[in-house]
Amino acid sequence: MFQRFVWLKRIIMSFSRCGRKRMEQPLNSRASRTSDEEIDAAFERAKDFDHFPKIVEAVYRPDPGLDFLMLRLSDGQRLLIPKEMLGELKHASREQSSDVVIGPFGMSVWWPQLDDGLYLPDFLEHRWGKGFVRAAA
């Protein structure tokens, strides 16, 4: 339980180092500042994520003979991914695999006990699991 709060605190702290004020600061004394046009363009690109589906439910089902991760998305899609296809869970116990958390903005899932997670756009492009070779769609 404590690990979950540490992870959440790290995420929140990383967001506090974002935004226009942060982008206006030079990375080092030789770096140039980010222009207002570049910042505005970045904000416009971020708006594309407003219509992107979000994870609204993430459940790991350790059923006998078929362990899988089920993701339910805001647009109604359901993704069922067998454990064998998730390299992150290869050596995980059922308890570790079942402790899954939806990440910030519904864009990822995270296993706090394993200190590992996966990103939703990769799921939607059929790229999941470390080292997994993309299958023909």
C-alpha cells in the first residue's frame, strides 16, 4: 500500500514540473528558451488526447488455464490480453499481477508491486509486452 502512494506522489511531483513556466526556463545556460509559438503548438497537440479513449477499468483475471488482463475503455472497447503476451508479468505471482492500477489520465496501467507498467496507445496499436514482436493485424 505504501508503495502505491510513493508512486502516486512521484507522478504528481513530475506534473508540477510541467507547463508554460517550465518550458520557458532554459535547460542549461547555453540553451535557448522555448518560444510562445512552440508552447502554443505543444498545447494544440495535447488537445488531440481529449478525444483519445481512456482506460476506465483494468482488471487482471487469474482464472485457471487463462490468466488475462482486461481493459475497458471510455469508448466501449474491451481489450483482453493473455498473460503470456505481457512480458511485464512473466515472473509475477497472481497477487502481484492482480494489483493493477490505472495511471494518470487513464493512459496507462501500472503494477506497483512490480514497478512496471504499460501505455494505452501501445495496446491500441497491438504493441504490448517488452520484446513482443508485433503480429500482423
